[in-house]
Amino acid sequence: MLIYYPALNAVYLSFLRYRISGSVFIGLKNYVDLFADRHFTQEAVVTTLQLGIWNVALSFVIPIVVALVLFEVRQTGLQKGYQIVFYLPSLFSWAVVGGMFIMMFAPEGGIVNNLIKRFGGQPIKFMLDIRWIQPMLIVSAVWKSFGGTVIIYMAALFSMDQQLLEAAEIDGAGVLYRDFRIVIPLLKPIIVTLFILNFTGQILMIDQGYNMVAPAVEEKGKTVMLFMLRNGYNNLRLGYAAAVSIVVFIVTFGASMLNARLTGWGKVED
């Protein structure tokens, strides 16, 4: 009951115009208004897709390259040490990561802008410029999450049949040939799962935007979840925000079903 009641209540709330004095049933109007709202369709959805595509792409390429390089390191202690260093950013909350990036890229006193001024450049307001806010969000998201992804790939690499890799090496297969023709195909279920999880995670991410996106750059930094937060809590449009949550649920549920289909999860082998 504790699990299903909040979800069912959100569905019911999405059909209401919420008022403290008494809510009014309005049917599908919240959904109609939502898809007619340019701040949702042309800003929040577009920003979420842009950030999602970049984050998913970089969160695939960088971790798998790092994992394959670490897999070649034969010293176990050195290998474990690198994994710990890479994983450390994942332990920080977005409040900490957001504060770090705001301080590092501050126009006055920030490390990055101090270097720019030292080389004769003008300070850049990275966190307050609509041209820079998305790169800042992408870099911070990849930096924070790639260590955990590296560890997952490393676990998958060590769980492979090592005799298969040794046989390929004995047959004269080079590292690149082995990685592209043997290792990566064997990692396909993990890659697909992490691809879907990273994308749905980007859709559901709210902490990053809440801590790093200022009102001045919301046009390019406002994701779907931040849009929901602003409408639900700042504007007290709880029914409207509930409609956003239902749309997000449908999208993420569909992505989960796609993941299950692509990876064969739940199938019974003969």
C-alpha cells in the first residue's frame, strides 16, 4: 500500500487543478496544457534530450576505454588504486559537486578564470551564460558518474571466460582486434543496459539542475524534472507537475521495456 498509494495519488492529482481551498477536477486539461506549453516542449524536453545524448555518448565511450586500458594493467594494486580514484566523484552529492564547479568556474576567484586571465583572456561567466551552461552540466555529469560505470565494466571484463581471451592472444590476435571482435560483443548486454539506465537517469536527474542551474540560464539548462519542480513547488501547480511526472513515468517505463527486449531479460532458455 505504501508503494502504490503515492503513484496512484499522482495519477489522480494529474486530473485536478490543485487549490488549497479545494481542488477541481479538470480531466485531461493538464496534459493538453503541458504539450501546448513551449517551456516544456521547446525548452525542457529539448534540453533533456540534448544533455541525455551527450551524457550517454560520453558515458559510454570514456568508461569503456578506461576499463579496457585498466584491464591491461597487470599490477592488481595499481589497478585497484585507479578504480578507487575514478570512483571517488560518485561519492559526492550534487550539492557538493555543484558547489565545486561553481567555485572552480566563478568569474572572480575561480581557478579556470584565473588561468584565462593569466593568459590575457577575459573572464567567462560559465555558469551564467546560456552558451556554456550545457557543457558545464555535461562535464560535471560525466565526471561524477564515469567511475561507477568503469567499475561495472571492469567487473564484466573479469567475469568473462579468460581462456577465450588467452586463446585469441595465442592465435596472434592484437589488442584492438580482440577488444572489437571478442570483448565488446560479449559486453553487449551490459552496454545496452547501461545505455538505457544512463538515458533514463538523465531524464530523472533533478539534483544537478537544482544545484547548478540559475534562473538566468534556465532556457538552456532546465530539464524536464527541473521544470516539474519549478511548477510543483515554486508555482504550486501540483496537478500540472503531477502530469509531468506521469509523462516521465511512461517514457522511463517504455525505456525499461526496450532494455528488457534488447537484453532478453526474463526469457527462459531452453
